[in-house]
Amino acid sequence: MKFLHILPCLVLLSFISCTKESKPSEGEKEYEKPELISDSSNESDNAEAQVEAAFFNPQLDFNISDISRPHDYPSSLDDISICEGWELSENEITEIIRGAEEISGVLWDFSFDHLPCNHRAILIQGQKQYNLSLNGGSWMSISSPDSSIRMGVFDKKFEPYFLSEPAREEDH
């Protein structure tokens, strides 16, 4: 009981000594956080690593292969004669992909025509392959086995490349 009045002082003293930053004693080495190893001399390796970690990025380099024009997209339009003559080159497809914007399912459903006219291709970026389905209604889907995105083409400079354009807010 006679030491009870010292107890708060001991608690305070132990708290201060525990929270005080301790320095290593002489001969001990202070812990240093290791730095991340980075080889900034090879930017292309870094870019490829970023591509591997993320889904398809239309602003990074990619290649297109196996372009086909099956014109078999499910549509309420029975007459596929609208698709005759609708052909895009590899360069045109590349520019269209770069100019497209990711869209929601609701926007895709209500703002774009769903035509039977389709271009299919394989996109290769880094070591990954993606399936491209480009519709004559100014939209596309890009997919891999575990993910997919829809993209719409709103820029008016691409209108000549499609059979219909999306509904835009300024149109209403």
C-alpha cells in the first residue's frame, strides 16, 4: 500500500520509454527499409509489365490479327444487305479503337443500334490476346476469358466508318 502512490509514475515512465524512438546502441546497425529495384533504362519492359497487369488499354500499342466479317450479330433487323460493302481496314479499326470510350450497359442498350453487321478480330497486347467484336452501330466489345468491356464511338470524325451513329445528348 505504501508504494501505491508511485504506481502512476511507473506507468507513465514505462509509457514514455516505450513510445520514445530508440536509437541503436553503438555497434548495432539501424534497420533501413530496402529500396525497390527499378531499371528505368528499359522503358519498354516497364510498359509491358503494366500491360500484363491490366486489361486491354487502347492507348498502348497493340496488334490486330484474324479480321473477319461474319455479319451475324443477333439483331431485330432481318435484312443483312445493309452490311454489304461495310469493310474496315486494319488501320481504320486501330484508329476507331483508340477513339472509343468505355460505356455502361444501359448506355449501350439505349444509345446504339444493334446491327447484324460485325467485324471480328484478335487484339494482341503484350502477351495477352483479346477478342474484338466491332458492330456497324458504332460500338464494340473487347473480351478475354475472364473480362469484357463495351466501348462506344461518339466522335463525329468516325461517322463515315459506321452504318449508324449513337444517339447523343445534343440530339435530344
